Amino acid sequence: MLMIVPRDIDFESVEKSGSYSGHYFVLGGIVPVLDKEPEKKIRISKLETRIKEDKNLKEIILAMNANQDGEHTAEYLKEKLTTYNPQLTISELGRGLSTGAELEYADPETLKNALLHRTK
């Protein structure tokens, strides 16, 4: 597995959690929604090389921020990653309500994600 995170600080946060023991790739930023040249904002060519060189890679986890630019970056990456290796499984971190959160204070995007990523 390979987890893609936007910045070094995100890598450190995941590492401190102790919940992931695979490999990482630090993207070097995010792709803003209105950006016309995303390849200048992130390390997409280095990511492409990394993926093409690793013949054992089965899954990529997109660990992007839960905001508009993070979602846009994830969509951009999904499009690119499937062209590099169509056999890869691409997943994203779960999104939704935090433990202890009250529905009346949740924003519409959080509620939408909670419904989309609900457990059975």
C-alpha cells in the first residue's frame, strides 16, 4: 500500500496515530480548484515514477484534507493514477461525523459524507 498525503505535517500526523504501517508519498501540496497548471503545484511526475517502478503496489490511499481543494486534489489524482496503472485499487479516508458530534452542529458537507460513507 501507498498512502498519499499533501504535506509533511500530514505524514507526521498519520505516523503519530500509529494506525498505518505502509509506505507514504508526500505530494508537496494540493491542487486548488481553479488552478490551470496542477503539475506545478504538486509532485505528480515523481508520483508517476514511484508508481511505475513499484510492481508490487496494489492499493493507493488518498489521504487528502476534507475540504474543497482536498476533494479536488483527490479527483485529479484518481484520474491520473488510473492512467498509470488501471489495476490499482484507489481508496480514500472515511469521512463523516466525529464521535460525540451532534447533528445540529454538523455542516452540510460533513452530513453528506457521513451518509455516503455510512457503515452497515
